Amino acid sequence: QVQLVESGGGLVQPGGSLRLSCAASLSIFSFSNMGWYRQAPGKERELVASATSGGTTTYADSVKDRFTISRDNAKDTVYLQMNSLKPEDTAVYYCRAIGVFSTYWGQGTQVTVSS
């Protein structure tokens, strides 16, 4: 059973930074694409950022130039560095991994941006 465990969420003031981590229970080389999604109350889940095993990254327009996704193959971990956070970034953030036969999701971590 593949497990993705997110960490790093919390409460931060506007303009602050957080780094989310997603640790996989097996080598992330197993996944062709890993990404971060978020879901705010009353809204649909949306893609924030993704990274392929080949290094191609994709970002939502709302987070470009503020968020950075990275993969550490040695640690089987994917990170999301979030800078210049805004109240509208408040959401539960989920890690997603696309394997050969299945797509896997983490349990989510809450990010709250508020003064």
C-alpha cells in the first residue's frame, strides 16, 4: 500500500512562508508525476503545482513566482516552498502521485494565512 504523508502546514501571517513536505513510502522514481493540490472551504480541489520525473514543472497562475515545487529523489520526498503567502492561499493542501496503475493521495495538511 502506497502512502503519502504531508507535513509542514500551519498558521502563518500574510507575506510569510511555509514549506510543505510529502514523504512517499516507496521510491518516487515509481511516480511519473507528483503534485500538490489544494481545496478551500466550499471550493473544488485545484492543482497548485506538479513536477514530472523528467523535471518539467507546472504551476497554477495564482501561485506562479511565489511557490516552488521540488523533488528530492534521495529522500523520496516532494516539497512545496510557499513564499509571499496570501489569505486566499488558505486551504487544505494534498500531495498526489501518479503511478503506473494508480493515482495516490495524501491525507492533507491545513495551511491558514491570517493576521
